[in-house]
Amino acid sequence: MAKVTVKIPTPLRSFAGGAGELPVEGDTVGALVHRVAELHPGLKRHLFTPEGRLRNFVTLYLNDKDVRYLDRDKTPVKDGDVVAIVPAIAGGARSSAPSRAAGPTGPGVPASSASLSTDDLLRYSRHILLPEVGLAGQKRLREAKVLIVGAGGLGSPTSMYLAAAGVGEIGLVDFDAVDLSNLQRQVLYTTPDVGRPKLTVAKERLEALNPGVRVVAHEERLSSENAFDVLRPYHVIVDGTDNFPTRYLVNDASVLLGKPNVYGSVYRFEGQVSVFDAKRGPCYRCLYPEPPPPDLVPSCAEAGVLGVLPGLVGMLQATETVKLLLGVGEPLIGRLVLYDALTLTFRELHLQKNPECVICSPTATQKTLIDYPAFCGVPTPGATPSGPKVPEITPEALEAELGSGEPPLLLDVREPEEWALGHLPGAQLIPKGELLEHVDELTRAREVVLYCRSGSRSGQSARQLLTLGFTNVKSLKGGINAWSDAIDPTIPKY
Ligand SMILES: [Zn+2]
């Protein structure tokens, strides 16, 4: 049998004893992955369906080739090969001819004859000195319109560098206010901005950086209803989102409108970057036809992210955007760059267009936008999730119960790092992903109250317990953050 290295991605490492790679022996890719699941049974439900099929949001690469375009799980391996498990994160051969530059006009940016002012000649002098940019390129940037979806960790560096570069119109989509926990990575904002609408601050900051840039604020949630109208005026779309429903929405709307989508995503210490341009290469759905179930992949708010990571990933997105607009170099079309900050390594995987892609192939069946929260299995705001209804308890009522003669069993379903930030007195820590393993230790006779950061994970965990026959289960409404607001402000919110 061949001796092969299997690379385990960060989200799954806790199920593999913390290992980033495992030496495994086997003859085929399928045998290796089954062997990995045997060695670490906790990985099994993440990799395989209950019927034993490999889950289709898990992509396997043999060296740098997607095994879907080799012999799938029967693809043979030899000594020294590297098999990488590449899951979708709140994320083949280079197409036979090498990717061509966009050409002199870029993605539909009109050429401009109007000259640059004396100030602009000075402001952009280091660009104009580059033969690949020159006066013509700088004027093209001035005519360009770029939409950045998400004014957060990725949108901050992207928008600042695009404004500095002289991209004439920058659209931003976001509806949040600046939160203190944003400042560790969202460098658009400063401490006095906390509480102000992000787009108000971003517009001021970007226009101060470069008054020649027009910043258009789309202060709304991007949805299937408004996506075409919001995206249509722009030449390039930058995906700086942090959730799967918006990511699939941005992809599908970009494909249907024929616009390039500059993709970036971050998770803990790892980033992904690519350019999806369905006219010239694969789209996000070619890589990940379906999203992972919502409870398998935690968000950055739950899992954490190294503050400088989105800085680097966002700058790679800005680089690709400028190249697309100028039509220079070799765009990241058909290639996925994986960046690991802990080892400071970049790996490049070759992506292929999926001949059966539902949105971008010649046989595409999806011709319009769909219900993305439903597609991703997350409840639409206001909709009732499936399964038993979970009773909630307010912080005030919980405080009263804890002081009574029969206090409930208090379960904290967050991660140990969150527990270390602060927790409720008398609580027991069982992270959500480990709840099922510990379910036998819980007595069904006593009332169980679960809590997390904001009430979402505890609601899902409470529903699991109700499904398993527990009857007296509640979830703390608003989580520990609500407890901090209502009962004990010494417990830090985050
Ligand atoms: Zn596709």
C-alpha cells in the first residue's frame, strides 16, 4: 500500500486530535479517506453522509488535482502523494489554454479620453510610471465601478486600496453598525466610530483618502429581490461576505449578470482567494455545488479569526480587481489560492469548470436567483426553523430559577476559548459539537437550560435534546450577551 499524507483542514482538526496532516496508507483516495475516518471516528459525520457517501461540500484534491476530474474515490495513489480535504469555508488543470489577460478594455470598462488633472498626475505618478498602467490605465481605473459586498474584515483593506488606486466608483453593501469587536481587523473604522453605521464611516474615510472617488452606500441586506439592481451598474464584484447564503447569492447573481466575482474567505488562520468569472472559467458553485449544513461550519464570530488574516486576503482581492480592470497579468481565474498564516504558506489548486454546474454550465438548470437562506439551511429572519419549538428563557427568569430551591442544570455550549472570556456561575461546559457524545451524562429529570453567545447555537442544541426525548429544556434568549446586559455587566460581551 502507498504511504500518503492526508491534509486535514483547520475546521476539522479538532476531530483529528489537532493534527494538520496524517500519514495514512492505502491504494486509492477513497480508501485513504475511509482510513482517516476509522482512525478518527469524530471526523466520520463531517466527511460522510449517514449512507456512507462522501459529503458533496467536501472536495478532495490529489496533489493539486480535483479528484472529481480524475477517477473520483477510485483514483489510485502512490508513495509520497498528498491528499487534501478542502471543505467549503464562510468560503483540475489550468483550463487547457493558459488564462488570458482580460485584454485592453478589461471587463467592460469604457476607455476615457478626458485628461487627468495636475494633482491627479502627481497622486497617481507611481502608477503612471508603470508601463502596465500608464496614463491610459489610470484613466481606465477612473472610469471603473467596483462593488464590494460586506464592509468588514475583507471589505476594509479592499475598499481602502481600491480608493487609493483611483477606482472611480466604489459601491459598498452593508447594514451593520461599528462594534468594538470589529476593530481587531476592520481597519476602516476607529474607536470613536463604535456605534455609528459602517457605511457612513466608510464613505467619510474613503472620500478623505481620495476625494476623486465616488463612494455609493447600499445600506441594506443583499437579497434575491435586490441583488440584480445592486450589482448591475458595476464592472467587478468583490465578495467580502461572511456567510454562505450571501456568498451563493453573490456568485449566482454575478454569473447571471456575466460579471467577474473576486472571492475571498477567512477562517481562523486560513484564507482562500479566487476569481470566479463564468465566461472564462469556473464559478463558486463549480467548486462547492452545495453549502455545508449550518451546524457543521462555525462562523468567525464563533470560531475566531486572526486579525491580520483578512488584511492579506482582502489585499489579494484588491490586487486581482485592479488587474481585471486594467486587463494586465494573469488573473486568478481557474485557480484557488489557499493561505495558511500559521506556516506562512500559499498553495495553489487548479479549478475546473464543472460541466454539470447548475448555474454556469451550458446545461444549467437554474436561470434565476433562489431562496438562499433555505438553500443553505439557515432560517430566514422571522421564519420558524424545522423541528420541535424550543422554549426560551429570559435572563431575568433564569436568574430567579437559579436562586430557587430547584435550580436548573446550566449548560454552556460554546467553545472553551469563549468560556475562558467569561461564563455564568454554576454552568457546565459542553461545546455544541460534543453534546451528543455527552448526552447520556445528562439527567432527563432535571430542567436543562442551555446558553451560548447570542442564543443561536443553544437553540439548535436544545432542539437536538428535545428530538432525543428530553422534555424540560430551555435556551437562554439572547445568550450570555443578553445576560451581561440585563443581569451582570462584569461578564464581558463579545
Ligand atoms: Zn459553475
